Amino acid sequence: MRVKMKEKDQKLIPCSLREAQFMMLEILEEVHRICEENHIEYFLIDGTLLGAIRHGGFIPWDDDLDIGMTRENYEKFKLIAKEELKKDFFLQSIETDKGYKLYHIPLKVRKDNTIFEEFGEENEPYHRGIYIDIFPYDKLSDNEFKAFIQKKFIGFLIKGKFKNLKEDKSLKGAIRKGIYNVLKPLSYEKLNDMAHNTLKWSKDSKRTSYNYGVELLWDNDFKESDLFPLKKIVFEGKEFWGPNNPDGVLTNIYGDYMTLPKEDERVWHAKGIYKVQGKDEN
């Protein structure tokens, strides 16, 4: 959370999930404004895209919002948004928030004077306001071995930082644990740097697909023709940019994406969601 009042003057107002979704929509509209004014391309992805297609907006039980950008657009947005975001919004990365260490989710736009309390993050020192996630998309190297290093090997190591290796009894878990123990001295920072250093291998890539950014945990190849050219998609009654072929993208990720999950699988991330209000405010 980043607030503009002293802690003793703070009053926490619980938010419903729907209220939080509308605040995420407000953040998305601000990101959309900056992108439109600066010729930056973004597109709805993952559960947000699924919600747009299946529900016309948020999945009713979803408490996050995700967009993607190609690496060039992503880096351009980081530079411009830092200066052009309106007040009450905060661009969060390891560069702008020194307490932030979620390298697998490298960029967020947060709303000030709110708290999105996720399990396990209650006492973290970084800004914990309501947010949207922004993910880079990269083309991998034409060289298959280098592409393996970019997406499989480094991702394997990064996952070892997040998974409970003691509970993973699979063969892959045992292998990961062995490699992790050997490379344990490598910090998140070092692994993140390693991932970014491989981007030079992709500079002139002729691949016709994109993958999640090299520093991310996820691994999916998306046809370039499924992503581009972008097209407008209605989300919560407003138009935003989405991929050219939402069906192809969603099938790639989810398979039969139109079938609703069982009720006990409709989970969300937040332990609590709040607005932060001064005691002298109405």
C-alpha cells in the first residue's frame, strides 16, 4: 500500500470483489489512455481475455487483471508511464519500489490508498494496492538450444525459488531440488539478470510465435497470427485491445475454455481488499 496520510489517521474500508474489479478497470483505462497517446500496443491476456469472451468482462470470481505487451512496447511503456500516470496510480517494478521482489511478475500498476492483501504478503514492505499485471512477450532464439536455455532452463531455476521443493515428490521435483541446491547461491536478482541477458539471442529471431517473457514462469508458444494485428474487444462495456484470434489464444492456454470450472475451483487470491481513508474524510 502507498498512502498519503499518517498511519494513525488511516481507516480501512473493506471492499467487495466487485468494487475491487471496478478499481482495476479504472487502472486499465488509465493504462489504455497512456498507450493510445504514445502509440504503445497492449492486449488483454489470460483470465482477463477469458472473462471478456466468456462473460463480457471480469470472470465473476476473478480478482486480478492481466495485459501483455511485446518486449519493445513493454520497455517503452515502462519509461513513459513512470512520468505520465495520473496521481493515485503507481508503476511498480524492482526499479521503482525497492522492497518489491516478485521477479516473476515484473510490472504492475497499483492504485494508491488501497490494500490488496494476498496470502503470505501481509507484512511485505512494498506497495500492496489494488493492481493490474503487465507482462512482456518475447520471441525466442532461432537456435533451439538457446531457446531451451531462455525458456526451459532459466524458468526451471526460477520455479525452484517459488515451489515448496520438500513437498514435491515427483522425479522432476527431485531433479529440480538437486539443481537448486547446487545453484542456491544465485539470487532472484542474478536469475533475472541471466534471463534478460539472453534477449540478445532473440534480436533477429525469425520465429513466427511469441512466448511469455523470458523472466516469467509460464511457457506457451502463441502464433504471431493469433496475436496480431490486434483488434478491439469489449470488456465491461468498454473497448480495449485484444489479440487477433482470441479463440486460438484461449484454446492454447485453457483448452475447452467455455466450460465453467467446478464451484470449488472458483478461487481468488485476496485475503482482504480495502480502501484506505483518512479519519477526517466522509
